[in-house]
Amino acid sequence: MFKKILVANRGEIACRIFRTARRLGIGTVAVYSDADRDALHVRLADEAVHIGPPPSSESYLRIDRIVEACKATGAEAVHPGYGFLSENPAFQEALAQEGIVFIGPDRRAIEAMGDKIRSKQLAREAGVNTVPGYIGVIEDPDQAVAIAREIGYPVMIKASAGGGGKGMRLAWNDQEVREGFVSATNEARSAFGDERVFLEKFIEQPRHIEIQIIADHHGNICYLGERECSIQRRHQKVIEEAPSPFLTPEKRREMGEQAVALARAVDYRSAGTVEFIVGGTTGEFYFLEMNTRLQVEHPVTEMVTGLDLVELMIRVAAGEPLPFTQDQVRLSGWAIESRVYAEDPLRNFMPSIGRLVRYREPPVSEQVRVDSGVEEGGEVSMYYDPMIAKLITHGDTREEAARRMADALDAYYIRGVNHNVGFLNALVCHPRFLEGRLTTHFIAEEFPDGFQPEALAHPEPDLPLAVAAAVHYNRVRRAAQISGRQDGFGGSLPDRWVLLCGERRAEARVERVADGYQVLLDGKTYRLATDWKRTEPLFRARVGGREWCFQVEREGIAYRITSRGCTFLVRVFDPTTADLWALMPEKRPPDLSKFLLSPMPGLLVALRVEVGQLVKAGEELAVVEAMKMENSLRAVADGVVKEILAEVGDSLRVDQPIIAFE
């Protein structure tokens, strides 16, 4: 076994690997950029080595500096995590030349599976089902159109060296193929240094299901069940689970055996994942790609198998055989993972950067796990992926795992940056999700107008209002008890309250009782058993034998109550004030419809229009690059360009005007 390993990564995955290494008694080394000098993963390691400035190209992607860090600290092996250099064959080769073990597969397997074109050819040779398509190199848009017509629309354009949704475009006609080919090629060149793309048939109503495999150096290969990864946005996974609610035991075995066959064809050693696309109506499955690394969603497999995949990777790299055979692999219960990101669901999920002013994770247990690499006071940097953490829950049944996930998300408190916790909760509470009717189009179909938390249906729609009434009662009761008030400003409280929430008007009476509050809301009584304190942002209460957690914030004169992905903006007044409030004129936001605004911080890489030009709705106006993704900004209505307010190459802030219209 190794005495010391270096983790060539950062954030939550570095922290997660360190925890396993510590349990195994292995010393650990972190690497960090200037931006991560005070990061959690640096403090969790036994040693830390600075490797460069914030941009990953000058730090975490510098093979020479990581190799030097290994030599300087005496690290015998390197775990790459995922992303960065995890699937870079040159990195594995550079380590091997210095006698340092790469905790992952060898160069041959990485190269074979990292090239999406070659990997599909190998899959066919190994007897693995592949998607109909053209897997040669495509030279130009005209050739792409000809191939797309031959395959039949719709088609998917993909980067050969791609991953994470980068360099990927869906096209339904010739024009979309031409535009998508150019955009995907540019994005692939920027993200991977490899502009090659290929085309394949787009499977309608698809499910994304992947098989986890583990292989040692002694010829043993096992598959560890599947993960359902169909809940995606922009081709990036949002929620994953194990097992899949779709697969039968027979289909699981068939997919698992094909995954093993592919791994054996490239003499694979270590943990890896074979991804399949599955027709939601036919059940037929086709090979997508093989990831020659640890996956972001690996914890759900760990939760249902009881195995530590990082430990298995380390032991395999150290030459140990797998401690089990295929017939000893058992799946127990159900696990769900939600990816918590610093992004704004109300602004089309644009990345959010800044300081974590408040950060509180939900309580962990054997059924609730949080893999994070941040802490309160830390910063979400513009230089790296905006993932904050992964939240994983387990249950004996899928329903139980989903309920635990919803409860845990309600208790996940993050302030200082925008985040997607409410959106994740809306997903796991959605009736279609709970029924298991999943496809990769789920989010687009169920949230066609984006995430609107005020419009969602809460399972107990009056309960958040009852909480608001109790919170307000606590506040004004305390205020009434403060001594030293001027005459006429203290004393008794109203015997009833009026609650205004959107179009809803409700009346409530609140009473303080021994174990909390009793609220009579429009004739229905709610007993809120709670020890909540006024300064606590989480209102935990037992109601009717059920535990609930609400996030409570004061917003002006209203209370913002958040639960199950829903947001309630509740104003609580005495009856007279409520009547007066109804007479107040509505305050309208400023009109920004005459401007094209940058929806995110990023780099303006292209302007498609000029002053005086007539543009049509849907026409591309500009392209902004953020997090190595190109984002096309299009006109929402016909208009004439009045003024160009930014130049190509400018670094844009959120809501910065780019174009003004007549």
C-alpha cells in the first residue's frame, strides 16, 4: 500500500479522496492555485504545494508542476479526481516516467476511450450496441449537413474529445446543423484543444443510464450496477440515482456484461463508467462513451453497494486484487444525488460567483451524506466549475430516498451567492419524478418557462402561511415587550392577522403554547411544535406527526418562506393596515426591454450585428463565453440596433448592457 498520495484536483472531490486516504492511513498532499490558497481541501491535506496562478491552464492543468510537487513531497501515487487531468494520457505517461503511480487506467485505455470516435469503433468491435451515426472526422458544415440528411433528423453534434456537455449541439434541420457545427467546433477547440466533431442519431425520449465497473490488474472485472442520470440540463447531469427505476434485472445484466466486454477489450484497470442512452419507449440501449475516471455521481453507487470506490481505486493501483467477485455484488435500497451549484435558476442558471456569507449543510447521518469542498466564508471563484457540493440520500425505497432528499434540501442554507437548492427540491418533489417517468428532456418539458418558485404547488400550501404567521407573532410579541417605548407604541397585540401572499388573502389567529405555536388559519388549526429562536433562519417544526423545515427571511416588510422548492412572499398585517395596503399603487421595475444585457459574468467573444441593422426575433446577436461554454444571445423581438455598448474581448459583468435598440 502507498504511504503518501497526491490529489491533482481541488474542491469537493479532493476533500472526498483525502477522507478515504486518511481512513486507510495514507499521507496526503494537496496542490493549489493562488485562488485556492485558503480553500478547505488545502487544510484537509497533510501537505500542500502551490502550483500557480488562478487560471487552470496555469495551475491545475500544468503537468510539469504537479510532477514536481510529487517529487518534492515524496508522493508515490496521484489520484486525479475528475476533470482537469483525469483523462489526459500525457499526464499518466509523465507520472510513469518518474516512477509515480497514476491511480486510474493506463495510457492506452485513456486514449482509446477519450477519443469519442475511436471509442465507438472499439465498442462495435467488442459487440457493444452503438448509436447509428457517422463516427469519422467531419471537415466542414456542408459535409455535416450531407451526413445529417443521410442519418435522418434529429441529429446530435458532439466533440470527439468532449465531456460535460461542452461541444455538443442538437440539430433538427440543415440550418441548425450548420450553426451547430461551427459553434461546437469552436467550443471544442476552446475547451479541449481538439476541434473534431462527429454526428449521430438523436434518440427521442431518451434515458441516460450508466454502468459502473471496477477492474484490477489480475483480470478481474465487475460491474457495480447502474446509475440513472436522465435529469439533465444543457447535457449536464443534475440529479442521479441508483438503481434506475426503469431497468429490469435482465436488462441490468445485459448492459453490465457489455460494459465489462468493452473494459476487457482495452485491458481496463481501475474504476470506470460506461454510459448508455436508452430508448424510453423501446428499452433498446446504445453505447455513448466510457469515462476513464471516477464520476461525479459515484456516491450513489457507494450508498447502494456499501463499497468505497476511491479505496478500490487505490488498492487496484497498488496491485491488490478485487476483494469480491461479480456474484457477490449486492444492491441495497435506493440512493439519490443532487448537485448543488452556485448558479441562478431565475436567470437561466447563469453561474454565480462570490463569497459564501452563510453556509450550513443539512445534518448528516448514515442516510444523508454531503460531499463538499467549501465552508462558510469561502469563495466561489470565476476560474472553476461552480459546484458547491453533492448531497446524497439513501432509503430502503426510492420514495424514502426522495423524501429524505427533499428534507435535506430544505435544511441546506446558503447565502452570499445564488444557488440551485430550491430548483433541486422542485425536481425531486415533482410528481413525474416520483413516478420515475424520466427522460433527458424532463427539465425542458416540465419547466418550459424556467424555474418559477412562486408558481409551484406546495404539498401543504397553507402550512408556509401558518409559519409566517407564527414568525410574525413572535417578532411583534417581542417588540411589544421591549421596555422604554414611547406612549402609544406598546401593549397588546391584535387578536387576528391578515396574511397577503400573491392573490391569496387569509386570516389567522396565533397563540403561544407550551411546545410552540397554534395557528388558526382560515378555520384550520395548525399545531407547530418547535423550539425555533427568532434569529434562526431555519424554522423546524413537527406538524401532524411530520417533521418540516422552512427557510425564513425578512424581505422588506414581508417574510420569504422557502420549502420544497416553493417560495412564498407573505405580508402579515393587522386588519386595518391590510386594508390600507390594498390601496397602495403597484411598484413597477424599470423597463430594460430596449437593451441586450449580459446574463452572466463572462467574455464577449463575438458580436453579430452593427449599428442600424434590422434584426429579427431569434437572430443571434452576440456570444458570451463563461466557464469555457459559449452562450449564444439572441433577439427576443424584431428591432433596429441603435448603439453597440461593448467590444469583443470585454469582460462583462451580470446585466451589463451590450446592445441598445431603437
